[in-house]
Amino acid sequence: MRWQPNRHSHLTVQSQIVDWIKSRIEQGDWTVGTKIPTQRQLATQFQVNRSTVQLALDELKAEGLLESKVGSGVFVANNTWNVLLNKAQPNWHHHIETSIHKPNYHTIQLINEYEQRQDIIRLGTGELSPELLPINQMKQSLKCISIDSKAMGYSSPQGSEKLRVILCNYLKKRGIQTTPENILIVSGALQALQLIAMGLLEAGSIVFQESPSYLNSVHPFQSAGMQIISVSLEEKLKDKLRTLKRKRQSLFYCVPTLHNPTGHNWSWKEKQNLYQACKELQIPIIEDDVYHELLFDTPTPAIKSFDTTGQVLYIGSVSKTLSPGLRIGWVVAPSPVISRLADIKMQTDYGSSAISQEIVAHWISSGLYENHLINLRGKLKERALFVEKILEEQFRNITTWEKSEGGFYIWLRFHEPVVNKALFLNLLNKNVLINPGYIYDSSDLHSLRLSYAYASLGDLKRGLGILRELCQ
């Protein structure tokens, strides 16, 4: 019995005819160059109108499976097998190009790739050198940590209560009074930003920031459909924010202590001005405070320390101080915000590592963490002075910079706009990797983020020598 369309199928008769003809071609019944039956013959076989057959054939021609030859009829096209192969595979390029999360800058993709190579001198890396990590102390401390069977399972939505209680006491040193219910443990500060973008803002919201900004290099808000607007910390900040905000949802992202990428520290007055302006305009503030423990001198209080209205979402982490591999950070915020972010976190990763939380809890509560920070700050200061001496000797006539106050970075600004993609690639060819200013501000071709925290002293000297040579 010859095939006929099923009148009771959920597919239209036309769609069934298209699928049947495709199956003849795929199975090799109709090979390339085969002349297919006429419209009249097919309409008779299928017991349908010729117009239905014609529409099915037109669809197959449009897909490149069939082709008409004037005066001869309709034939299986020469490129049929290529078309069928493409049809058999998902169009991944289309999926990628139309996806929600947008690709990062090509320069940043190269940075992420080349940072994994052992032969690369990393002059811009925002990470501690392995020699600055407390590996031996960490190994010894593991013997003192009691991990029960529960710690081997999933963490609770807000994270380890034990760690949250310890953090409440630890954050008092930063002037922050909070409770375990107002803390969420996250897998690093970046996850905190992603959770905030997904859980607290609508598409089209405005995220205010300083410029240059770390946000421009990671895109947690941009990929969620939000608009990033850079503003300066000026006296008329409130009026500027009011004008730009209009009636749209918004928040202000800032790194007031050891700013990434510039290393700048806000004054007490700048913190107060921002808080008061955002409080009056009801603009929430994200205070990213992951570097404050690395300040060489005593830091000014966090913005969160004088927050009386739940205006400030405070982010901390051990990724910049103890170990990025532990993937432990925290958010301090009002209870409804914490509950919302915890719910989304459980939907995405089902909680941060319970074992990592136990390690961090032990280090903070035992005093190991504080002792490590004292030692770490001393070593980072030595590295900063080492690099600043090289800059004074080799770069004084072509750049400007501010003396480092702590953390990882010196913001090196060239007199001429030489920090472009060509310089980045030329340095890469010589196994030197930089973080150019244009990944933090697309219009900046004068600056680069110079890190003294990762490369060895020898590599720092060699890498800066190569940089100076290429910038002659």
C-alpha cells in the first residue's frame, strides 16, 4: 500500500508530505538528480489538492533539497546531502549568537586562555601568587577540622550557620553589625553580582558605576539586559543620579576600598556623599569590599557601617586573601533580599561547598586568618615597592601612577595612547600578558592595570622591561 498522509495527525498534510519526501532522500530512495513524480501524480497518490503538493514542493525548494529545471520537471538538488547534514545537526552558532549571556571581549577571552600557561609572565592578574598562599598552614589546619557526614552533603540555602555566626563577629571589625539571618554565603563575589542581577532587578534597569570599572570586564548586569552608566563622584552627584535615573529601577555598584582596577581609595566624605545621595533617591548600593583586608594602612569604615535603612548590599570574600579556589564569599543584606538571593542560588548551584565553608570558618575563628593577613600585607608591600622602583627607573618619562596603598594593583597611565590591541598582542607574542585599560573602559588607550601580586619578582622585572621596550 502506497503512503498517504494521516488525516488525524497533529501535523498538517503539507508538513507530512514534506517529511515523507525528505525521508525518501535521506534513505537513498531518491538520490541526487532523481526526477520526482509530477504534482498531478503526487496529488493523486496522496489524495490531496495539487495546491497542497505545490506548497510542499516550494518549501523543499526553499530549503535547497529540490530544484526545478525549466521544461524538465523537479529534481533532487546537488547540494542535498550538505543540506541534510546541516539539518541533522543543531545550529549551534545561531544558539550561541542569540543566547542571553553575551560573549566577553576578545582580549579578555585571550587573557583567560593564556593565564593557564606556565610560560606566561602575568603582569595584570587579579590573583595571589601561589607563593603567597598559605599552603603549608592550610595543610596543617585540615588536621584540626572536624568534618561530619552532613558537611559532605549539600549546604543549606543561606550557607553554613556556623560560618555565618563567625562572620557576624568578624564583620564587627569593619564596623558592620548584622545577624546570621542577614548573611548569604556565595561562591565568590562574582556570583553575588550575578544573583543580584537575576533576583533584584528588571530588564532595562540602570546600574551606576565609576569609570573605569571591573563590571565592564565581566558583564553580570549587561547580559541580564541592564544598562551600565558611569558617573564621577562629584559634589552634584545626587542631581546627576536623579536626572539619569528618571523612574527606572537602578542601583549603584562601587569598590570604595582599593578600587578594581585603579587601586584608588575613597575618602570618608566621598562615601558619605554617595550614601546620602542614594538614600534620598532610594537607589540601593552594592559595596564590593573584597580588597579592604589588603590595605597597608587602617581603612576608613565601610559604607555598610553607617547604613541604617538597609540601603547597602555588602559583599566580602576570601578569594583575594586566602584562596580563590575555596570559592567562598558572602553578602550582607536585609532579610527579604537574602531570602530571594538564597532561593536563586539553590536553583543554580544548590549551595556553596560545605567543606570550603568549614575551612573558612576554622581559619577566621582560630585567628589563623588574621595572622595570615598580617604576613600577606607585608609581602604585598614589599612587592609594591619593588615594582614602584622599576617604574621610577624605567617609566618615569612616559607614564604617571599613584603609589600603591595596598591590594594588588597600580594603575599605570601612559602619556600617549599606546595601550591598544596591537600592544596587547605584541606583548603576548613575547609571553607577557597585560590587562589593558580598554577592557575596563572601552575608550581608554592610555592605561593598564599592573598587578604586583602574581608574577615572581624576577618575572615582574623581565615583563616590565619588555613592556618598556615595546613602548619606546
